Amino acid sequence: MTIVIRWFGYLAAELLLLFSQLIIINLLPAPWNFIQVIWVLAPILILLNRFHLALGLIVVFYFYLGLFSVAPFGLSTTVGVMSIILAERLYRVVLTNRSVYSAAALSAFGTLLTRLLTVIFLLIAGLVTRAEAEGHLIMLVYEILLNTILASLIFLSTNALSARFRFTRFSSPSL
Amino acid sequence: MPAPSRISFVIVIIGVLFVIGLHALGWLAPVEEKLRSSLWPVSRLAYSLDAGADRVRDGREEKYQTLAVEEARQKLLEEENQELRAQLDFLQARSYRSIGADVIGKSTDPNRQTRWINRGALDGVALDQPVVAHAGILVGKIIQVEETAAVVQLLTDHQSRVAATVANRDQSLGIIEGGYGISMRMNLIPQNETVTVGEAVVTSGLESRIPRGLVIGTIEAVEKEAYQPFQRASITPLVKGEKIRVVSVILGVSSTAPSL
């Protein structure tokens, strides 16, 4: 029964993410429509050691988003999966602690990687010109800024309400 | 918690590649169609609410747009009348086969100016067909077609290119290019031709599926540098593509024999 409730929760979270991105954020004026809601939530899940959940959410999220995109099908899913895997590596190898800085860094890294890999692929495939690729990179500045701020705000508010972030993986009992 | 194993990464990547493969083979099409259509009711409602915010202002602009279209058409027809009366008769006799469509959402690429419409291949919609709004103002063309839906690339999209002509004495040809949703420019206008602010810009008919004479906008400013082989012009669109809710797709030109 608990498993059923848990999976129902995952499904609800995924639907909420998709609804936020496709219906609300997508219709906002620029630069607000550059927010990638998945890269606001995924860093928090990584910090909560729920990487597999983040990975699952990203796969479904980008698959569904890909259905409404004019970019080649599968590009966003592939790029999203690569980005979340590398973001998780970054957290384990470099950042290591749970702090607002880690949340911000993971969000910025994920957003940067997703956009960069997309642009590189589109350039290689000849689907965008160099000038158009530069346009993508201008957008990246807004994306990183907005996603990082939102991820930090969510981290801080979660931290204020819950104790789950209030220790680091490497904290010693004597501290 | 233990670090995620490499095997799980490999499984996920293989899974993603498998899904892409199924898509490429077309086996996922029914599922994709269902998933896509499941969102349309909500998407259409949200889009209508968003576009409806400007409803009052749009109502006032509609009068101006209709007048501007009539003026541009009148001017174009007058010039053509002076040159080729028979051709004008043919143009008057010409009628477009078209289909109405509702705009049901935006694409998920924030840097693209594209809209989903609720007509697709089953309705006869095909790639590169022109899409018009109001009294025949070109707003874009079809760049992606699914069974029951299609994607319209607005003229303001940065990848949009439409062959156009200015309704001036020289009938100056050029290419209309979009600029990230905020502007439209007409490039490649020959340097020796005179283009004046306020002149109408219409489709040139040089593209196979886009008929001549669909109104695009008016000249807002002209950039003419002596050392450049071509001049450029900024275009004021007659309709805001971002706020359109109902459009018509021109499927083709059904011609009747001119009564000469």
C-alpha cells in the first residue's frame, strides 16, 4: 500500500512539473519563460540523495516536453539524462555538502550543460547557424540566473521547514 | 546512500536510445498522439486566457488592420492593373482553398516563435503551407505536421525566411527574416531601388506554396549603407502573431479558368 501511495506521489509530482512548465511557464513573457522547472527541483532531489527519483522525473519530463518541441525528438531527453548524471557526479566528487551554494551550483551546472549540449548538437546537425547558436547562449544567461535563484529559494525554504538539509554527509559527531 | 551504479546509468541511456529508435521507426506515433492530445484541452484554455488579456485592445486594432490590408491590397492591385490587366483578372478569379484552425499552444522551445494548431495531415495540412489571420495577413508557415496537429513558425521566429516584395514602383524583392520574436527585417533589397517608410510588404509568390499578395506588414525604417550591395528594412507586422487564436491554413490555390 505504501508503495502504491509513493508511486502515486511520484506521478503527481511529475504531472505538477509538466503542468508548471507547459501551461504556466511556457506562456509567461520572456525572460520568465526561460525557467526550466526541472532544474529548480532536480538539484534539491540530488541533495536529498534521491538521485534515482530525479533521473526518473527528468526522463519522463523531457520525453513529454519533446513531444511539443520543434527540435529533433529525443534530443532533450538525451541531453537531460546526460546532464543529471554529470550533475550527480559533480555533487559527489566536487561539492559534497548540502548547502544553498551546492543547490545553486547544481542548478546552474545542470542548466548550463543542458543548453550547451543542445546547442552543440544542433550546430553539428546543421540545424542552427552560428549566429542562432549565439542567441541560445544569450538565453542561457537568463536561464541560469532564474533557475539558480529559484533553486536557492526552494532550498532555503525547505531548510527552514525541515531538518533534512541540516547536516552534511561528511560532518563528524564532534562538530 | 550508495552512489548510483554505472549499470543503472547504462540501462537508462539504453532505454532512452531505444525509445528514440522506436520513434524513428514510427512505432510510437499512436502513443505520442495520445499523450499530445491529452494536454490540448488545458493548453488551449490557458493559451486563450493568455491571449484574451489583450482582447479589448485587439478589438480596436482589428479595424486598423482591416483598413491597412485593404489599402495594401488596393495598391498592389492598382499597380498590377497598370501592367497586366489580364493578370489582374486572373488574380481576381483566383480563390484559395483553406482550412480554419484554432491555436492550441506554444512549442516548448523558449527561443522559438512557434504555435501548435489543431489541424494536421488528416485535414490536408502539409509542410510550408502559409498560415493567415484576420483578413488574409500572413502570420507564418507550417514547419511540422502530425496527424491531427501542426506547428506554425511565426514570421518573427529567428529561423523564419519568407520571400517578399514591397508594394512600390520597383516591386522590390527581398527576404523577410524574424528576430527572436521581437522584430522582422526585410533583407536583400537591391541597393538601387527606392523603398519608403509606410509602404506595404506582401509575399512575392516565389515560394511554391505561398501565393503572391498575402500582406505581411509595412516598412517601418530603411537601412541603406553606400558600401553594401543590399539595403535592409525593418517591418511592422500588421498582426501580433504571439496573440493569435484563430488562423487559416492555405492548402492551395484552386484556380478557375479566367473569363477573358
